[in-house]
Amino acid sequence: MSVLDHALFGYVGTIHLGSVLGGEGGGKQWPTDHGDQDNQMATATYFYKDANLSGHRLQLDHNPGSYDLAHHRVDLSDFDNAISSVSVSSQHRVTVYTGANFTGDHQVLDGPHGEERLQGWKNYKLNETFNDTVSSFKIERVNVFTGQPV
Ligand SMILES: [Ca+2]
């Protein structure tokens, strides 16, 4: 499945694949090249193969939707059972699942909201239950003040 095929799922936005050098100090490599005018408008969600926001990176811009990693080829399937850290923007809530098709254990990863929204993103290192086990996830749009889905 190519990036173009995401349109079949109703996705609107852009998917970027990249890599961030790991090792010590990797946690300081926040995604700051979002291109938005201020952090209240932070919109991209980032998934990393390594802890502390390092390693191969999957960037989803303006992409609320449901992503079943096991059923994607090439691009997203490369992240199946590999994600170790996530950076969630103030405009989104991410729910990760250990099973394909949104099954298994799940965990909600909220972006910063309320006063914290000015940070732009909230960063997560996945715990042992979810590290290298996530096979699907959902991204929901939320109100930046309340953190509740809109
Ligand atoms: Ca990993």
C-alpha cells in the first residue's frame, strides 16, 4: 500500500518518514520544525522506533484517523511492533493498541492541553507493555483547552 492509498481510509494529510540520530541527548530532539506559527497550532504526530524520540521517525501531519500498521505495506508496516516513543501535539489524542485492528491492550496518550498546550507537544516513552508491541493506533482531534475529542 502506498501513501496514496491512505485516501481510501479517508486520511487527509501528509506522511513523512525520516530518521533521527539516537543515543544520549536524543530526548532533546523535539520536533520543532512543524512550520506552524505558534505551538497552539501544533498539528503533527510523531512516532519513533527508539526511546527518547530517536531512531526512524514516522510523521503524520493533520492526520486524525485509524491506522492499522499490520495491514499496511512498506511504509507504515515498518513501524509495526517497533514504536518506542511518541510525540503528541496539543491538537490530538493518540490511542495505541498492542493488537492489529485496534485490539489488545491500549493506552491513551494525550497531547498537552490547557496551560500546557503552549508546549506544543507532549512526549511519551512507551512502557514495557507497549514498547515494540504497538500494531495499530488511532489519532483523534481534540480541543486544545480541554483535551477532549471534538
Ligand atoms: Ca522500538
